[in-house]
Amino acid sequence: MSSVSVIVRNLKRHMNGWVALSVLGAFVALLPSLYIFIGLFQQPNDNWQHVKEYVLKDSVIQSLWLVLGTGTFTVVIGVTLAWLVAAYDFPLRRFFNWAFVLPLAIPPYIAAYTYGSMLSYTGSIQTFMRNTLGSTPNQSYFDIMSMKGAIFIFTLFLFPYVYLITKTFLEQQSSAFIENARLLGKNSLHIFFKIVLPLSQVAIIGGASLVAFEVLNDFGVTKHFGISSFTTAIFKTWFGMYDVETAIRLAAWLMSIIIGLFVVERLLRKRKRYNSPTSKMNPLKRRKLRGFPAYAALFLSILIFSLSFLIPVVQLIIWATWTYQDVLNAKFAELVANTLSVSILSIVVLMLFAVIAANVSRASRRSTFTLILTKLLAMGYSIPGAVLSIGVLAVFISLDSQLSGLYLWLGWGTNKLVLSMSLIMLMFAYVIRFLAVGFNAVEAGFEKIGTRYSEASRLLGMGMTRTFFKVDLPLIKGALLTGCILVFMEIVKELPLTLLLRPFNFETLATKTYQYASDEQIHQAAVPSLFIIAVGMLSVFVYHWLGEKHSK
Amino acid sequence: MRKKYSFGTLLVTLMALLVLAGCGSSPAETKTANPESPKKDAAATTDKEKVVNIFTARHYDSDSVMFDEFTKQTGIKINEIKGTAEELVERMKREGESTEADLFITVDGGVLNYAKQNGVLQPIQSEQVDKNVPKQLRDTENNWVGLATRARVIVYAKDRVKPEQLSTYEDLASDTWKGKVLARSSSSLYNQSLLASFVELNGEKAAEQWAQGIVNNFARQPEGGDRDQAKAIAAKVGDVAIMNTYYVGKMLHSKDAEEVKVGQNIGVFFPNQDTTGAHLNISGVGLTKHAKNKDNAIKLIEFLTGKEAQTMLTQGSYEFPVNEAADKPELLKQWGTFKTQQLDFAKLGEHNKKAVEILNKVGWK
């Protein structure tokens, strides 16, 4: 049977309001990406030859190193900590349980500037060694602005993606397998390698792919550290050679690579789904660590937490005490309010679409049609923010010119740029950009509960919508919240889209931080940075508190 | 009961949320759309006279101070959208005649020219501006005028290098400086403009040889910003660095005592005084082609290039003022006068692409 007829059949079988809405959503979300993608089919200009010859190979290799290095270390650290926290009791475990999520509140580019300054010749560490200990150490020990340094930064500030998703999975999903293994007398190491790792493969890959996308999209860290990654190549082509076309062509290639990754990821986990064999979901019982193992766990936790949160934050606080008088003023309150309102509004819209798409994808049992659909929906995540913003702008400006008749009729004058001068454009961009984050979280939630509850419900005659509200929604509440928190932190940190698509006079904490940091005023950047971090901390805290309440 | 959670309910909820989202954004929207909104035809003039909309790639707090002063003096409100220069040009291009932007401000002559070439600017007609800004710091057709200049010079370790050893940018590529030269990465527009100036002055081949020579002489792979190069001199990683002058001013006045020390231990050398002169970068402002508040915009340009604003600007940023009448900070006076490259800034923009190609080719990271 041809694949076309399969698709048509699937389409007919699953066509309902849910599907219609996600098709519509996918179409709208797709427009900017489509605009970028068309770049691949246009005749390349002369610059392309130059870029291919001198830029492409190196940038692909550098990006590959970044992704592989960061991917490996985030998985090692994320999974180890997730397993430690989920399966064992050790001193301060309750604190680290949520504290390990905190590094997400620090945007990697702020971390890069902070560590860069801290470790520099005039930074606190070398200054101390020089002025107090009287020794001038070899500079190469402190040279963080390198490939190794970038992997270090990305690992420390992105591992929570792996940690969070894996931990949630282990805590709620794996108890039956692990307890059985324990009953059968297997030791911890055996359980970790033979059961935990294979079992949580889906969660780990999900987390690691988020990390990979973040790394591929990053511009701040790579630019500051002088790494010629794929994204820096895009920007250099655009800003240096003044060639948007070639830049977009590069972006289209990057996008294709990432879609490839999506497909590979999907193939990898297609046959590997582990739902708990019983309908009872027992949370994993933690074992108490004593003696040396307890100290080792505590030491490891303190080490990671210090490097990925405590040290940079303390440094930022010190800098903030130098500059807060210049930076904190009435305008600053507006920054905070702007940041919060635009994030929250965007999240509401985004999560709604994420849930609809994930539900459709699940109900159709991952048919090719919905697989493509949901992946398209998530495509915005694969385009560098600044390039996506060009796509979004193009769409909105043409939309505005289509609607100019309506504006006139409404008595708004001949003003043609209404939507593209409003916050709606920025929110739209946020939604496209981070839909994948929300979708992944919701999907993981569905994955966890399996399909038997909803199948039972459907069997008993309930419709898809009713089943969703009565059965699914209460079960995935946790995943939904995780999604909201992750998206929230992403938006608060987001930079290129906000820089380009915001309306007049609309500053956010991120744009202000970047403004200072890029002008090499890292001390002034400390205050808005700390606010971003505080907002992130608060949401982690709220999330954790809700989770605790829910589990009681 | 069955109908309670119908698909329709979901749809309605969704719509409601979207509307809500729209409303939520409306206060900011009305605020920002104001200059162009309903009253356009009738009561327009009074309302319109009070605004200038700026797309700017300059992000200094000292700029806001100048803008506030302008508003205080004239009652004209200033709205800003900040961003990267190239992105802003792209945006103006796409917005066409509907654009809200009246002025475009950026920190590089090349980009100003890029904006001009893309047809988003128009001539600034003002005798006052012509008087404030010397001809060399204005576009040939007055599509843009300079606001401030910054010299990209050679900075050296006072304890290890004697100024007599230094002469030209070209000399930095000679074997004398093997393993001693520091510079930031080639994504930096400042490096691109510097190389573009060599393409114009010395020709493409010589420019490429120079870039290759610098890469061969690097003390380490390019990393960090300009200040990081100064710190690397203090840390003895290298002896000489290519840097913008105003960073030295900012380091000397830093709140971080260690940075001040670094600033004190480095010397500023203005190269090529016997030949082509030191390389200048220009910060400038252009009037957009479809500016809707043209008169106010020109008033603002006149103000920004006037003595008072020029003094405020240079005191805050340690850039060189374009208006000779401005009071310069003590440090700039100490540096004295120096010979600068005599070339049309538009050339920097024209050669920028070539410069980037060369930088890619010689492997300047």
C-alpha cells in the first residue's frame, strides 16, 4: 500500500476538531519556517561558494564538538544526579531535589560572561592569588574562553533539562522494575546500568535533545568565546557580508540537520516504550545512604550546585553591590513588569497548543501523519532566534498589509503596521520558538501514563474531549506544570527574538542584561541578571512546592 | 452533562484566551502606536510634533541621558527600539513606507553605508548640522552624519614595550611580534572595518597578507572582547593588542580596582602617524526615508551634534566628539591630537564583505 493512501486513511480516521486545530496551528507556526526553508531552493549567490569553501566545514565540526561534548556531560551529570535524588536518601537531599533545577534560571551567555570575568586576570580568583598569595599563575589554567570552556558552561547550565525529565520519569514510573530488581538482590551499580539507563532512555534522549538544540542555537557564548559554530557562521554571513540570503540558506541547512536529529530520535525510541506493567503507580522507595556513600553523594551534590549556581550568583551579587545605584531606577520596575506579562501571556497560548498537539499525536498512535504534524509544530525550536525573527517579521508585515483595509474600516487611520508593531508579534514568535519545549514535556507526561486509562474511557463511550478533561488532564498535571516552568524560564532568558520583535520602548530584563554585557559592562549587567535568576528561582520553587503538595 | 466538555467549549476557551492575550498587550500597544494612531487626519499636528522614533544599535546609558535632556528642553518624546544594526536595517527594509522609524543610529560607518545602499535613508537638510559636524564625518549626500568617533589603535605593555618600537598596524604583522599580538575574534565589526580600511588604502592583496601575518603572530586564539585583550597584556599573555581607545578610558574609570590597574599599565599608541593615519570608527545617525516626524528628527540630530550633547556624550563614553566645540574629558586631552585615516567612511561598508572573506580565508577565528 502506498504511503499516500495510508496518510489519507489515517487522516480520515482521525479527523476531528483536535486534529483540525493542530493542523491549523502547525500551518501558522510553519509559515516563518517555510519562509526560511524556501531559501534552500533558490539559486545560491556568489557568497555561497565562499562560505562553502572557507566557513562551512569548520563550523560544522565545531558545532559537532559542542553538541557531542555538552550532550555527553549533561547526560552523565543529569542522569547521575536524577538517580541519586530519586533512589537514595542522603543529607540535604530534599534541598538538592529542586536546587539542581536552579542553573536553568541562569542564561548560558550570562554564565559565560560571569565565568569569563571571574577567571580573568582581573577576576576575583586571580586577584586573590596575586594580591594575597603573591603568585601569578599560568594564564592557560584559567583560559575558559575555548571549546573546553564552552562545553563546561553549556554542561553546567543545561544539565537540568536531562536531570528534570529523567528524575520525573524515575520517581513515578520505574518503581516496579527497580523494586523487583532490588528484591532479586541486584546491587546498585547493576540496577543503574542494567535497568535505570535502558528504562529511562526515552526521557534521557528527550532531555539531551533539548540540550542539543539550545547549544546549536546559542550565539552569546560562542561569540564571546570566539568559537566558529554554525550559528556564529550564520551571523557573520548576515552581519559581516551583509548577505541575508546566504545566512538564511545556512539557517535552512541547520534546520534540516535538526529535523534529521528529530527523526533519528523518534526512530530510536519508537520501539522502546516502557509503561509500568501494573495500573498502580507506586512512587519509588528511596534507600538511605550511610557512611562514605552518603558523604560522597553530598560532596558531589555540593560541587555541582556550587559550580552551576552558587558561585556565579555570589559573584553577580558582589558586582551588583557595586552598580545597583546606577541601574536600579523607576525604569527597572517596568522591565520586570514587561518581562513577566509577556511571558505569562505567551505561556498560556503555547501550552494550550502543546496539549492539543500532544493529545492528537498520542490518540493517533503516532501515525506518520501526526508524527510529521507534531514535528512541524516543533520546528521553530530548530531555527536560530534571530533568523526566525526575520521569518516572523515577513509573515506579520504581509499580514498587516492584507489587513490594512480592515484597519481603515475600524477607523485606525492609514496606519499599516498594527500587528507588527504590537506585542502580538513577539508573543507569536515565542510560541513558535518554544512550542517544542512545552510539547516535549506534555508528551513525556502522556508517555508516563500510557494509553490504558484513556482507552478505557474511550471504550466506555466517552469522546476524546471529555476523556481528555476527565481522565488525561488530571494525570498529566505535573507534566503540564513542568512544561510551563521550562517555557517560562526560556522566555525570560530569550534574547534575539525579543531584541528584534519587540515594540517601541519595550525593554525586558534579558535585553537590558545583554545591552550591558555586550558593551563589556558585566558589572552593570549583574543587577538585571540577578532579576532573571530570581524569577527563575521563584518559578522552580513554586513548581516544587506544588509538586510536594500534589504528592501528599 | 455529556456536552459539558465538548470540543466547542475548548475552542471558545481558546478564542477567549487569544482575545485576552490581545487585550493584555493593548496598553503597551496603544502607547507605542500613539504617534500614528486614530487622530492622524484631524488633530494630528499637535500630537505628532511630540515624538521621534529611533531604531538604535547604540546601547549606552549616556545616550539615554542625552535623550532625556532633549525631551526636557523641547517636550519631544523619544521612543527607542534597540537591536543589532543589520537586523534593524532589514526590518526597515521590510516595513517599507509603513515604518515607524524616524532615525537610525549605529556604531559603525560601514553599517550606515549599508543602510544607505538599501535605500532606507534620506538626506538630512540642516545648516546647523552641517556647521556642527565636519564634512569628513558626514555622508557625501548627508544621508547620515557622525555623532562620535572612536580610534582603533595599538595598546602595549608599558613595562615590556617601548613606544619607539611601535610604528604602524602593518608592522604588527612582522616577525618582531611573533607570539605577542592580541585581538578579538573576526565576528567583531571593529576588526572587519579595520581590515576594510586596509583594503581601501593598501589594496586587497596587502590587506590579506597583513591579516595572515597577524594570525601568524597571535599570542593566542582570539577570544573575549576588547577589555579582555588589555587584561591579557597585563597577564603577560601577549605584549600588544588592537583595541578601541574608549575601552581604555572605561577601564581607567572602572569601579573594579583591578581593572583600573590594568588600564594604568597599558599605553595607547596611535599608529601610522607618518603614513596613512590611525583607523577611525564612526558612530552616526541617519534620517530614514519614510520618517513621519522628520522635523522633530532633524531637531534631535541638531541637538545631538550640538556642543552640550557632544560634551555629555564624550564624558560618558570616552569617544571622540564630532563637534570641535565640545569639552573633552581630561584623558582625551592627554592623548592629544593625532593623524587619522583620510578616507570616505562609505568605503568601509563597501569593503566589509571583502574583509570578512579575507578573515575567513586566513583563519582569523
